[in-house]
Amino acid sequence: MMESQMRSLFDERGRCIPHMISCSSGVGLRESRIVDPEPWLRLDQPRIDYAACFARIVNYFMSGVKYWFTRRLPILAEEFERRSRAILERLDADSRTANILKGVYLPFCLPVCKVADYGTFFEKTLLPAIDRAYQASNPKGRGVLRYQQAGLYAGQITTVHGSRHENFMDALSQRTVVGLYFPTVFRGFSVEADLEQLEHLPDEFLLAGAIETAVACVIYPQLWKCLSLFLDCAAVRWQDKERSGLSLKTISIQPDATRGAMIREAFLNCQDRHLSTHSGGLVVLG
């Protein structure tokens, strides 16, 4: 087998090894920004209790004004665990991808759902679920903090071409989805760099969008303990209709145990001093 086929795509901490890419900017070439991540921003791999994760999915997506489903998932916790472990085994068996498991991986399970409008679904279903999950763990906390006015997401979130996010959306519309979310694989990468690096990863890797990222915040309270880490939803773009003159940006979710969840904007190539606290994610389905 050729050396390029055997070379690991991820380092000893599960972070994507940057593939140096330059892209045309109209005048010469520019490199998308990649910086070293902040060493004090550390997220440890949680112990995966599949039954507890399964219960949190059901508990926090079955109530509220706009809920995803009403009674139960169409699979059992045992199948959730079996399918998740099958993904882990598949990645571990490939020398190119095995190192990604040295980073943080978060199994998730979602019932079938046909999303008519991504922005409305994010605002009316996912954000209330994050709020309920946070308030349950932090009853004195402030919940989900959004500086945007209600309704700003409706009709304003689109999927990025080349992100492979359409594969996730297609699967979600047809069957119960089980997957792994890798939240820290692109620590220190700009949003544009996430997309460029994806081109050099196997097809099974999908860039994470707002749905998977939000669901992980619901299932795993451990994410709330990593203060000031911004989870970029790099597979989607958001156009703030209140400031339509500004360029497209993506959504970044900052789960913070002391301040609540901050739903922020992340520009596609933000300044280097900010990148060290940002991380895009990858998703692998099984």
C-alpha cells in the first residue's frame, strides 16, 4: 500500500493533521488560518453510559412547544450501543483514522425527521432542548443566552457545498441515525480551513452542522465544563437578516456551566487570536 494511504490523518490527541492548502483569493494565493489550540482549553473523553445518553435524548426532545418526537425512539439503547461500537471498531481498524479515537468522541442517536427549514428547526426544537438540559443540570443558571432576536434563524441557515452535511440530512430524513461526533478534531482551525481539510479525509467523515452539535450539548453535560470552547457548526452558513449587508457566517455554540449556553456568530476566517478557542467537528454515521 502506498505511504500516503497508510499515513495517519490525525495526531496523538485526535486532532486533524493539517494538510497544507492554498486557495485563490483573486490576487495570488492565501492560506486558510490554522493556529495552535489553547492548551488550557481541555475537554476529556467522558465515560460513555449508553443507557444514560439514550435517556437524555428521550427526556429533552419529547417536551416543549416544538418537540421532535412524543413517546420513544424506534430503537432500543442496546442497538444504539451496538451501532456506535461498530463505528468505533471500523475507525480503529484503519491506520489512517485510528488516532481520531485518541481525541473526544461522543455517540449520538436521533429519530427520523424531515427538516423543512433548518433555521426554524434549530431555533424552535434544538435550542429549547439545550435550555431544558442545561437547566436540569444547573437549576440556578441562566440557560441559553441568545443576543439575536427570535426568528432570526428562520429561512437563514443553509448547508455548505462540500461539507457532506447533505449526507447527514438525507440519512436523518429516512431512518434513525446513530453516529459519532468528534467536537475537538479541528481545534484552532478557521471555519474555511475545516472545509478545506475535509477534502483530504475519507468520504465517511462529514463536517458537523448545528443539529449534531446542539444534540451533543443536550446529551453530554461534560461539554458544559470546558469553559470558553466555541463549537463551530462549520457545515452550515447563517445570514443574519437584521444585518444583511454583512458576509455569511456560521453558528458557534459555547456551552458554559457558569454563564449558560451562548449562541454566537463565527466568521469564516476570524482573527488568529480567536481561533485558538474555536473547534469545528466531524461526524461519522453507522
